[in-house]
Amino acid sequence: MDPVPDPGTDVALYVHWPYCARICPYCDFNVVRDRGRAVEQAALVQAILADMEAQAALTGPRRLASIFFGGGTPSLMAPEAVAAVIARARILFPPRGEIEITLEANPTDAEAARFTALSDAGVNRLSMGVQALDDAALDFLGRNHSADEARRAVAVAARAFPRLSIDLIYARPDQTIDGWRAELTEALAMGFEHVSPYQLTIEPTTAFGRAVARDAWSPPDEDRAAALYETTRTVLETAGFDAYEVSNHALGVAARSSHNLHVWRGGDYLGLGPGAHGRLTLDGARTATVAHKGIGAYVAGVAAGAPWSERETQSPRDAVEEKVLLGLRTVEGVALADLAALGRTEAAEPLAGLIADGFLSVEAGRVSTASAGRPVLDGVLRALLT
């Protein structure tokens, strides 16, 4: 196993843009409708820039590891606003060289028309929320694009950005194995080097959650969901993709998301924008931050010098436990020393049993999740840490 890079003192930036053209029925993120909000959005951009300045004063001199624009739908963000955030970040946290700058996008014709401008603004990696390549599935998922519109947007994106990632949702009601295999195969033929397939999760506070609660429809049973998961793994592995994280597959090491890896390795990152989470080392202690969720509350909080609704100094144990929770999602795993800090050793339960049963593996002083453990990772983590 190759040495795992240490994120060191470098910081990444997560920028949350909460606006969406429509709210998808499965979404439980912090989002609002993008209608008649030009004045509010201009104020939010200025608040994000001011928040970045204030957090830079707290952290002291750092180097920039990466930037990730998430949401919401940041492809609705004005390209000049994206450029302003990137430029300010480079001044406050001078990078060591070229860095990954990712922006999430919806594949509508309208947003595809902005791709060149977003590339010119400094974005070099586009994460496309295609979600499905079947019109009936897209309609069920509440998406505002068709499969053909997505195909056109991908073609535009391929000309504008050097790196492309696609998000797809599986375990939809009545989804067949053959249908899912065909969607994955088509996505690979489009030239994506990074694929993030997510199993449809039913959150109780969403429209889907309410529909399932009243028996309007039901998600696939465990056996069908497991079969779809295996199909995902088989198709992508056959095409040369490695599952470097439970829900993320890359065509080679260079195609992996460096921003996500920085976070999963326990690196510091600023959370900017309404409801954004951050992790910073302040005064020698790992600190968890959560920004005010409401847009108005966030803007007002930044102006008042109080952008966070929560700021918690993590105990050394909590910080290590979080590192284990994130690290075991990746092929890199975690150091045995981290588990030892939690009182877990190879020779004793529960770690010994999880290794013996084939859910976890040990190599070169690191523990990682084995193939058998990935489909049941939540249960593995509960057994390991409870």
C-alpha cells in the first residue's frame, strides 16, 4: 500500500450555493427556489467573501488545497461571482501550484450555456448531476432536464472542462438490473473519468419520505438494492474504475477528487455559505463549525462577526473517531494507531472479529474496509465504534 498523503496545514474551501431551479423530491439539503432573488444573491456573494476573510484571519497563513462549489445548484451562480470567490481564495490562501476547483452543475441547456464562462472563471472540474439517463426516471426524480438535454450538456462540458464527474441515482422503484447496466454503460461511453452512483435514500422530511410513509410507492427491497449495487461495482470495475470510496469511482488515481480526499483524510476546510459545515484547527484544537442555515441569518451573522450557528471544539477522541468514520469509507482506510487511540486493537474484539469475518482488512499498518464490508459499512462502523 502506498503512503497516504498527509493533508498537513493546507485548507480546502467548501462554498454552499443554496439556490435551485426546483426542489427535487428526494433532497434534504439546505436549498431554496431560485426565483426573484437577485438582490439577495448579490448580498450572499459579498457575505461569502467577507466570511472567507474573517476565517482566514482566524486560521493564520495557510495554503489552499482545493475549492468545491456545492449546493443547491452552483451552476446557477453568476460566473463573475464564482471568479470573485476563486480570486479571493487564491490571495488569502496562496496555493502551492495548480489545484482542483470543482463546481456542481445541472445538465440543462440553460446552464450548459454558462459552462465556458464558468471555465474561464477558474473552474477546472465539473460534477454533473445527471442522476438518470431515462426520461421516465428523470420525471420521477423531479429533475428539470431530459435525457437528451443531459447528453447535449455533457458534450458542451467536455469541451469546456478538463475533468468531468457524473452523479447517478440507483435503486429507484421498478428499476431493472439490465436498465441500470445500460445507463452506466452509456455514462462511461460519454467519457466521464469519475462516477458517483448513489443509492436512492428516503429521508422522512422530503416529498419522497412523505410519499413512502403513506404507501404511495415503495423503494426496492434489500435483495434488489444489493443486486443493483453489485451491478454498479461489476460494470465500473470491468471498465477500469476503482471504488476509491464507497460511492465514488475513478478511472485511475489522477481522476480521484482531491477535494474529497482532503476532507476524508482529516484535512482542514472552511465552510462558506448558508448551513455550510467546516473543520478547522484553531489554537491547536480541531474545531467543527456550522454556518447559519437561513440566507438572511447567514448574511446578517457575517456582518455581525458571527457567521456560525455552531462552533464546537472537538475532544481528541471525537476528532479521531470522525477520522475513522470518514477514512473507512475509502480504500486508504485508517492507521492502526488511530484505532489504538480509541482502544481498538487487532488482537481484541470488536476489531479482531471484523477482520476475521472478512469485513475489514489490515495491511502495512492500516485498516481498510474489505469488499464484503462495503455494502454493510454502516453496520461495520457501529460494531467497531459502539
